[in-house]
Amino acid sequence: MTGEPVVAVRDLRVRYDGTRTVHAVNGVSFDVGAGEIFGLVGESGCGKSATLRALIGLLPKTAQVSGEVRFHGEDLVAKSERELRATRGAGISMIFQDPMTYLNPVLKIGEQINETLRRHTSLDRGQRQARAAELLRQVGIASPERRLRQYPHEFSGGMRQRVLIAIALACGSKVLLADEPTTALDVTIQDQILRLLRDLREELGMSVVLVSHDLGVIVQTCDRVAVMYGGQLVETARVRELLRAPKHPYTVGLVESLPRPANPSRFLKPIGGAPPRLLEAPRTCVFEPRCPLAEPACREWETELLDAGPEHAARCRRYAVVEAPVV
């Protein structure tokens, strides 16, 4: 990444207090540059979505958040709920995994776009209507004037996701947070949505943080990637470098689990064992129980991200002996 980051995250931690305390995010730090698509990838339950939602305070009241999230020089973690409302939608917007859950089924699409415009802009009613139609056209929805008068159930899953993207773009946000936006879509529509995100980055210069459990989606879309496991970043690198020479055994496992259309007879290699429960904040390596390279010293190693090359870091004391998978 070059230049000043648009978003700078430092030592972000999220703890859920309930019957049992769960340490969902543990000391996460990363930067997102202007016009960059930054990916967060890892298996379900590793803390990806909790990290994303913590950036703009969209976590339940049982969540305790600490650390810093710098946006335009201000720490969003320190802001009140009222102050965050001014940032959400106007500076940083978010789209979610299942659009039908986040679109109001009894309100027309035009009304839902208009709500964001009314809150964050000074446009009059006619200008908001024109802007809403322009947004639908921008995300590839034909006949936008007619579509504004329709309800969410009259749209396909891919079209509803485009509507959520239009709402996120409504007020000129500089950062788009995308929480597994293609998971519920078939592969053809998934490709269209990912291409739309790349096109919008080029057209508007916006930054995107894309969360996915699918390394293939990240490879197809992102410039840089951070691999999450057990609430921590275990590896960060540019996407091509990560595929060419991963430096953490968990990343190797993710790469080896990718299907290869050019080699359909190749067996996929699952990662053995089960993810950690995170009832305590990790001090030593959380991947050690599942790691094929683990040795006794790994159980006592107080982990940190180690420099593994230019723009490449890995949370593994044995990163130098990690072998790239044969693909």
C-alpha cells in the first residue's frame, strides 16, 4: 500500500460478555489505502464479520470493543452512537450477506434509498428521486424509474444485492464494507457482483473491505489480503504473493482446499481438527493444535506478526520452512 491509509485499524479487540465470555477479535491491525480492495478471509467463526462490524459500531450491546479505528484522523471506536450515525452511510457504508434480511419487505425500493438521502443530504424530494434512479442505473439495474416503485420481493437475489450497493453509494461514501456479499448467490451472479465492486472502485476511487470465507472470491477481487484465524490476523500479503508463497500453515490449508477446474481429479486437502473456542484471549499460537509443522516450542511462543518479505507478514515462528502447496 502506498500513501496515507483511508482507514487505519490498530489493536482492535472485540469481547462478547454473556453466560460465557467470548474473545472474538484479538489485537487486529491493518490499513486500507485509497482506492484499494482489501480482503479478510478465513473459516466461519474466525472473527471476520465481528471485525468489520466493529469498524462502524454495528455490534450488539454485549460486545466490548477496544483499540482504534482511524478514519479521516478521527477514532471511530471513541465516538458515541449519535456521532457514528453521521459517519455511517455518508463516510463508510456497509453491505451484507443476505440482502432480503436488510431490505424492508413492506417499503418500496425508492423509499429505502430515499431514507438514506434524506438523512445525509440536503436534496429536495425531486432531486432525491432523480438521484435514486441514477444510483440504480449506476449499479446496472435497467428501467430504474419503474424499479423504484417495486418491492424487494420483486427483485432477484443478485438485483437485491445491487440495491444494497446503490444505498451504500447514495451519499458518496469513501469506504465500502462488504460482509460476504456473494455467499447466497449462484456463481454467475456472484461474478457479476464482484465485477461491479471492481468497476465502482475504478469509477469512484472508493476503498473496499471485502470479507469472505472463500479464498477464490478474494483472489478474484482484492489487491491485498489478510488471513484470519482464531480472532487474529495470521498472515497479510498482496494476493499474488500469498498464492505464490504462503508463509503460514493455515494459509497453505486454505490454498489446498481450493478446487482447480484445470485439474478436476486433484483431491482437496481439508484442514484437520476444529477451530478454537476463544473463551480466553489467545497468548500463544491458536493454530498449534491443528498445525502440521508444530513443535513443542510453538506451545509457548507468544505470537506476533513477523516480517516474512516485502509487504508480507506471518504469525508463525516457523514461516521460513512453510512450503508452498502444489497447485
